[in-house]
Amino acid sequence: MINRNYVPHMLFVLALAHVTTVVTQPQVKVKVEDEKKRDLDLNNSNLNKRGSSETVTFVDSDSNKESAVLTRHEVDLVNFFCKPIDFTPDGISYYFKYVYNHPEYVHYLPYNLSHMIQFLEYGLATGQNEVFAVSVIKMFLQKIKAVPYVEAEAFAEFVPKFTKVMKPYLEKKEASFLHEMQIVLKEKISDIFAKYFTFFQKNPDSFMTSLAEQIAKQTNQSITQQHIEVEQLKKDVLRFFEMCANKLIWSSKDDIQTWYNCNRLAHECQICLDQKVLCDQNALDDMCWSFIHRFCYFVELSHQDLSKDFFAQVLHDLQTKPLVLIALEEQEDLMTCKKSHLIQRMQSCRDLCNSASITV
């Protein structure tokens, strides 16, 4: 069960826009090493014992309050994992051997999926097709299965970047289809003429009828295959999104901002659908329900730490605003709709919170 007071700390720095660093006592002199050797040392389990008494405190510059305290080892890991990928044969080999396979990498990904974006951008820059995009999604899906949670704000930042970089793969697939069809039909027609030219000279009308039938069959087969491949890629996108959505966490300290974030996620998925990166409205509906169920779970665990204004604002928004999160209708009239489900759960958690305060 998620601790309601838990604020992700291992890589919390990645979510902070402006921080001030304060090194606490006792200070430790750190020997300056060759950068590559230092990176390799991060894969050595003995590093956990080195410099363990040194900590780094991150202070929010806006509130001037302590936001996280990391050990020197944790800070080193953050810097190590934050490095962009060097897309050379040696650089890619290094990434897989020392970063992707690092046991702590799954504690980094919940806060930052930039490496996935970098791979997709690299694929576009080098003219890769949708097969490459599928392999990238699969590669990071395997890691997401292992992460204990996904930080919601980080995921909200990731989705629009992913939509932007994934769209060209789908457009390229559709654009290349006509060129591929032209090549296939040219070969098909040339082959038929080579074999049946004599028949064409004797019976041109019958020949053209047969040729048109062959072209129609070939075109239908190619269009069907094109549709299947594009839809499969979109389903892979949905699968990855669903896996992340089912592991989302928020911090109760963010109060009403958690609700705004939940709605932002739905809005970003709507844009993803508009850009034809998600397959259809059913996919958007699935995502919205995943966000709703995960958000309700968070509120159930954290209701005692959420303010009265939180519940008032959420219920007010549900009653008065045209939210993307609850806009789609259910597939059956008798099914509880998203709006009713959220209202019931929020009212129930609010009542529990009020009862607890009265008892105290």
C-alpha cells in the first residue's frame, strides 16, 4: 500500500524547476575522477558504502522549504541517469550495458522518460520506420513493468513529447504506402504483360478485365496490411500508456494540483487522439477510466491529508465544467458514468474525512 505521506525522494530533483543545493555536515572531500571511470563506479555495489555520511538537501526556491534530502550516492545516480544517450555504436552499447541494465534504473524512469524520447528522435533523424518505433516502445515497456510507480506530473510532461515524436512515424508509414503500392503494382502489371501479352493482343477487353481484377485484389490486400500495421502500432502506444496510468502516484502535499494534473493527463490523451497517435475514442475512454480509478485510489489513501477545499473544488468542477476526463459516454446506458463514479467516490472520501475530524 502507498504511504499517504510519501513524497518520492530518490529523484525528486527532476520534478523541481528551481532548487538551491545545501551540503550538510560532515562534508566529505570527493576526489575528482575521470568521468568515464566515475560512471562505471556507479555500477559497483560498493559505492553504496562510499560517502554515505554526506547528504544533499534540495530547497524549493519559491517556498524556501526543504523538499528532499539525498545521499551523495543518490545524487551521483541522478546525474548518471540524466545524461543524454550518445548515439554511436560505443555509446549505445554503453547505454544498454551500464544504464538500461542498471538495477537502479527502474527507480529513475518513474520521474523521467527522456531516454525513450531520445531513441524515437534518433530514429526519425536516421530515417527509421515504424518497426523501430515498435521496438523502442517494447524496450521501455519491459522496464515500466518493473517500476513500482510512475510520478503523475512527470507522465503529464512526457505524453505531449511522445505524441509529437510518434506522429511522424505514423505519417511516414501512410506516406510510404503509395510509393510501395506503385512499386508492387508496376511489378504485378509488368509480370502479367510479360506472361499474357499474346492473349492481350487477341482479346484486349478480356485481358483488361482480368488485369483490373488482379489490381483490385492486390490493392485491397495491401490496404488491409497497411491498416493492420498502423493500428498495431497505435495499440502498442495504448498498452504503454495503460501500463503507466495504472501505476500513477500523486503527493497529497500538492492537494488540488493533483486533480488538475489528472485532468491534464486526460487532455493530453485527447490531443494524442486528435493527432491520430491513439487509435480511436475507445482508447481515450480506456485511458480516462484508468486515470479515474487511479486517482480515486490515491484519494482514498490520502483523504485525511487533503484539504476541505480540495473536495469542494473537485465536486464543483465535476458539476459545472465540461471536463475531457468525463466527457465520453459509456458503452451501455445502465453503466455508471465517469462523472457519477467520481462524485460518489469524492463524496465518500470527504465524508470519511469529516467524520475523522469530528471524532478527533
